[in-house]
Amino acid sequence: MKYALLLGAIALLSGCAKPIQTPRPPAGMTWITGGTFRMGSETDLPDEAPAHEVQLDGFWMDTTEVTNRHFERFVQATGYKTEAEKVPNIPGVSKEKLVPGALVFKLGKGWEYVPGANWRHPEGPKKSSIKSKMEHPVVQVSWDDAMAYATWAGKQLPTEAQFEFAARGGKKEARYSWGSDAPDKQANIWQGQFPTKNENTDSFLTTAPARSFAANGYGLHDMAGNVWEWCSDWYRPDAYSFHLRENPEGPKDSNDPDEPGVAKRVMRGGSFLCADCYCRGYRLTARMKSSPDTGLMHTGFRCVKH
């Protein structure tokens, strides 16, 4: 035994021993060193309170949203069909009267169900295509679709706590991912009077390509604006009142008083439809929710890896 140890020591000193291999960072991901931060807000919307201390372990996070190119590789490899590509299941309505499609926001009109709208045609087959938008974030994907992609990629969806911590980029007291200044071309959001006039001063009426805007302090792009991003947590307006402070994963079930009986998952980060005169969903603490089988033209996702 001593002889073997001696030979090992000689080999190491002589440079013959194999060097210890350091794991390579996952492609397209950024390491977020864990830490403690104050999550939520006492001065904004009720479901953002109470502000509370959270401690997180470190994790890898996609540097950008999952793009159309990324999602196309997943679909080509698996043959996966998104919720929007299937005939919807609406209780009491015959499937013969239903066609695949998704909700689309129309200027001055609001949301409309558009047959044929899906991740390949976010605003419908007659108006849109992703052929020239492969580097844009994929949209019209449900939480279920995002989970399917994450599982295929060997990743997970971020928790709310992970998303907010990463979005802060080390700025613990900031209001936005870029700091505390009012938005001025730091993110892809709505400029003008919502929902009737978009002045389009950032040059993007809908999604922007990944990396179009400066990264935050952790090197992550579009943690505010561009598209809402799915998180793993169930939505409850009182979630912060009882969940764990160390690596919280959110409540065990959902309750949305606005739609009793409809389970919701959390979305974070805001989108190109968020305006300074309206929802300001790009704030660091802002929360949004939707049913996990729903895709929307302003909603995408990114993944984490532990």
C-alpha cells in the first residue's frame, strides 16, 4: 500500500499523473453564485408581499431565453407537438367545432384567438413566420411545453426565487435588472399609450433577438422585457406568507382568486407588452400567472441546471 502511494506521489511530481478534469460549463449557460437576498416588495402589488429573506445555492442559468432555433432542434429530435398545435380540450364543446390555435394580441383590440397560431407562426399562419427569427425567443409555448423541452435538455425551469435573484444581477436594492433608473431602451418593452399606440422607439414591436440588449450584472440577457418567462412554481397571491426561506420551490398548490378553480403557474420578467404607464411587469418583483396549458405570443422561457 505504501509502495503504491509512493509511486503515485512520484508520478504526480514528475508530471506523469493525469490532471484533475474540471467539468466544462454547460453550453449557453452562465453560473449564478448562490447567496442571500430580499425577495418581493412591500410597496408594490399585494402578491409581491411580504418582502422576505431567501437563501439560494448556486445554479447554472441559460444566458438568454430559449430561442426558436433551440426549440426547433428539440422538435426535430423528438417530434413534439405543442399545446397550440393540438385541438383544444374545452369542456362542453365538441372537438369538431374547435381548431388548433392560440391567443394573439392585436393593437387597439386586445387578445383574440387565432386559428393556426403557434410557435412557428406566433401571430397566425397568414401574418407571421419564424423563418427570419430563429434567434428570437420561442413563444406560444405553454408551461407544459417548456417542461417537455427542459426535460429533454436535462435541465429544469427556474424557481421564482432563482429567477428574481438572477434578474437582480447582484443589485440587491435595485428596482429593475439594470438599476433604479426609469426604463430607457434598457429592455424590449412597450413605449407609448397602452394598448392603443406603440411608439416603437426600441425598434421592436414584438420580440427582439436574444442579446439585443445589454446583459445584467451576472451576464444574463433579457431578464426584463422581451417575453414573460415560465417558472416552476405554482401561483398563489399569498405564496410569500408561508414558503421556505432556503431554496424555496413555491407552494404545493395553486389558488388564483381572479379565476377560482383554475390552477396557475408563475411567469416572471415582463414582456414587450409591458408599459411604464400600465403594468410595469419588467420590475424585479413583478409576478404574472397563467394556466400551464396556455401559450401566449409574449411568453417564453429559459432553463436552469443544478
